[in-house]
Amino acid sequence: MRKATYAFPNSKCASTPLRRRRPESSLARRDAWMRQLEPAHPFSQLFDLIPGLYFFAKNRKGEFMLMNRANRQIHHLADETAVIGRTDFDVSLPSMARSYVRDDANIYATGKPLLNHVELWFHAEGTPEWFVVNKMPIYSRTGRIIGVMGVLQSYESRVKLLKPSRGIFKAVTHLRRNYAEDISVRQLAELAGLSARQLERKFHASFGVRPLEFAIKTRLIAACRKLRDTDDDMSNIAFSCGFGDQNILGRHFRRYFGMTPSAFRAWQWKTFPRAANDNRGR
């Protein structure tokens, strides 16, 4: 059987090795090609094709310039024109927006990206979830930082993409199913078949947080849902979600959200009334 042969464009012989070009020449060719791109068709459109991924880009004033379709749906923005000019304070809780702005300010000051940072975010119907955030500076042609771009992935998407080791997956599954119970690093390490130090290191590499911090945030998500979906009092919510008492629950809410659980419940019922009423009526 004859071997298949392939024709390469602009090449006299397929076996001829590529000529080594000077780096400056190669970069100049790339930049010349980039200048031909139509701004109405940016690379960011590719992010619309990746399930569970949310992309954004902001200018130096903190105004959104780009969002992919999934991100626009989260914030109930009809199209790209509805995105431009909005800030974090237009689409997020004030306490959360302030946190995002602080992260951006640090990127502007240092030029360093923010990688594997875990933040609370809300789905379009108001359901809270922890997302892994990666942000990077955007540079102008003169080398000045003119904005920040980033992507967010939900925990579920992160697991599917990274496919953590079986041991780490077992530890995470145990945390998510048994968050209301007392959980120790030693217990999780035994479940994962790792030493406590190995568990801490591998867990942080996969999710950007330590195991016990992940447990606290998982409890907070459960509490957020109960505050939105039920009329339960604070002591019952605190106990059922693993916080022990409402003082501890309140301390964690003020730390992560900058508000009390009661204020969070009022915000949820005002911002997502339909979802809250539907769930409370079940």
C-alpha cells in the first residue's frame, strides 16, 4: 500500500525543515496580522463555546468592555451593548464588588496575575456557588496596563477540566456531602490515602484553597440557599449547616459577604424574588 502524501502550502518539499527566523521578525509578522483583525469579531467569542466558563474584560476605570454570552446571561444583560460601561457595583453585591476592585488594584500595582482565586458568585436564578477565578493584566502597545481580563469556572467545571486524583476527588465529595459534620484534615487525608501535608498541597493546587476553608465555603453556600429558600430562623440554619451557632454564622457572613445573614436574606428576596418565592413555596 502506498503511503499517503500531503502537500504543504508555499513549500517545495514537505521534508524541508522550517527556517529559523529571528524572534523580532516573527513578532513583527504576528503584530502586523493582529492589526488586521476586525474589533467586532474578537477572540473572546470562542469562550461562548466552552460550557461552564465565564469571560470578562474591563478597562482601567473598572468598566466592562467584554463579556461572553454565559456571563451576560448571569447578569441578565441582553447583548454586548448592554455590557459596555457597567462596573462590578452594577452587577454584584457592594461588598463583593469592593473585593473585586481590590483584586484589580493589586494587579495594576504589581502587574502580576491573580490565579486560582476562589470567590462566591451567583447563577442567573440567584443560586450561590463558589467559582475559581483567574485574572490577568491587559497591556497596551506601549507596555502600559490598560485593563484586566479574566475567566471564572464553577467548581463542577473545574473538576471536569482538571480531573483531580481519585484521592482528592473522594475528599471533596466527602466535604460536599457531609459539610454539616465535624471534619478534620486528618480524616480527609485518610480518606484520600495521603498524608495531611500531601492533601493540603494537592487540594490547594487543584482548587486554590485549603480543605477546611473549602468546608467553610461549602457551609456558607448551604446557608445562602436556606436563607433564600426557607423562613428558618438563624439558629436553625447555623446548626443545620455546620456552624454550631448563629454567632459563628454571622462572623463568617461578615467576613466573606460584608453583611449579616439577615441582610443577605433581604437582598436575595429583593434581587431574585421569583426564584426565592418558587423555592419557598415547595
